[in-house]
Amino acid sequence: MQSRTPIARAGRPRSAAADAAILAATRAALVELGWSGLTLGDVATRAGVAKTTLYRRWAGKNELVVDAVAELFDELRLPDRGSLAADIEGVVHQFAAILARPETKSGLMAVVAESTRDEALRERIRTSIVDRQKHLVLEGRARAQTRGELPPEPDPEEAARTVGLIFDVVAGAVVHRTLVSDEPADERWVHDLTRLLLTGLAANG
């Protein structure tokens, strides 16, 4: 979990159980109250911890919400479904389902808006959510290369650019579809997105 370094206290090691309870309580509060109604005091009460415990771990509610939402994206998996197209469709459906959850909608939209005025928060979103999920692209790409569906890419710098671009295209499309346009990422849409990604505009016309 990515979170700010807590203030050290002799004999008081950080509790993983407390962290888990706090992040779960944050998501519950987002569902019931939304981002604007969420307070650290309410989260502490729900988690059964002192409010000072939260402040030892997080600078404020924006950072707390980022980490609570980041745990949801850590649920993403890329099972081998037999082909690159099927693998992409599988993970896109998972991603869209996470974005459709009320705690994700409320929390993610709010912290992204707040991050436009806060570079540290923007960096936290990148490291806690975006960068942590790029392994899915690496995994899927390597699997497709092993199957012979994609050519090898020996240049590490070029490979890194490709991974970043694929992630941006897929994540950007799903976020825009579900959170900005508020449209469903249904079977037809996911299939069309995957076809466009794999074949390009000319073949999709």
C-alpha cells in the first residue's frame, strides 16, 4: 500500500490490521456519505481507532481516499483466457466494474479534481493507482509475445513507451466511458475497444 510515512513512535509499530480497518471504513463512508461528507472523525469511529491514528498515517482525507481506492484496483487480475483479445476484454470488464462501484466513483473523481491544485496529490495518484497497475500490461504483452501474437520488442526504452501508451489508451477510454460519459462498458463496447486497439483505425472502418 502506498501511503505517507507515519510519524515514528518508539514501541508503537504500525498495525496492518488498523490500516485495513481504516481503508475499509473509508470505502464504506464513501458509499454512504460521498467524498464531501466524509470526515476523518467518522472514518476513525467506523474503524474503531483513535483519530490521531489516522493522522499518524495520512496527511488528510485526500491521501486517505487515494489509498482506499487504490486497494480496489489491486484486485485487478489478468487470467490467461487463451488469446490477447480475450485477455484484454477480461481485464477491461474488471476495470469497468471497479470504476462503477460507488466508492470508486465518489472517491476517484474527487481526488482527481483536487489534484489539479496539488502536485503531491497528483503524484500520489500516479504511484498508488496508475503505476501499480502497469504490471498488467507487462504481463499481458509478455504472454502475447510467448503465444506469437505480438513481436518481441528488444529495446527497453521503446518497450516502456509502448507499455505506457497501451495503459493510457485502455485506462483513459474506460475512465472516460464510465465516469465522464456515464455510459456502460458493456460487452459490445468492450469488444469494439479491443478490436480498435488490436487492429487500428484503418482496419476498423
